[in-house]
Amino acid sequence: MTDPMTTRLDIEQRWPDLFDGLTETQRWSVVQSLAAAWHEGWEPNRADVANLTDYAAGRVDHAEYARRSDALTGRVRGSAR
């Protein structure tokens, strides 16, 4: 059976709570950013989506967004070893 995430990006349906409080413009921007990454081979995960939605909503500043991104990248690299 094919995983629906591999044929259709359904981020908002998968984690709707992460999109609470975003304007339509913010939602569109987040989904477009994630779709671009997905088309390049990124696999959706809650932590990455939460980081981007928090940044889009203004719940974290750029420095915190970057720190979280670096931590997530390090975690992925560490698990690949």
C-alpha cells in the first residue's frame, strides 16, 4: 500500500493544531515552503513543521528558529551515523 504522504502533501490535515492561529497568508507561506522542501526529498515531520509554523506566527524569533533548525539538523545527522 502506498503511503499517502508520498503522493500528496497533507501537512495541515496531519498536524492541524500546528496551524492554529495562522492567517491564511501565513498558512499559504508555510505550506508552500514545506511543499518545496518535500519536492526536494524532505520527509515531513512534526518538529520541522512546528518550528516553521511557530516562526511564521511570531511565536519564536529568527534566532530561536535557527537554533531549533540547527538542533533538528544535528539530530538527523546523528541518527544517520
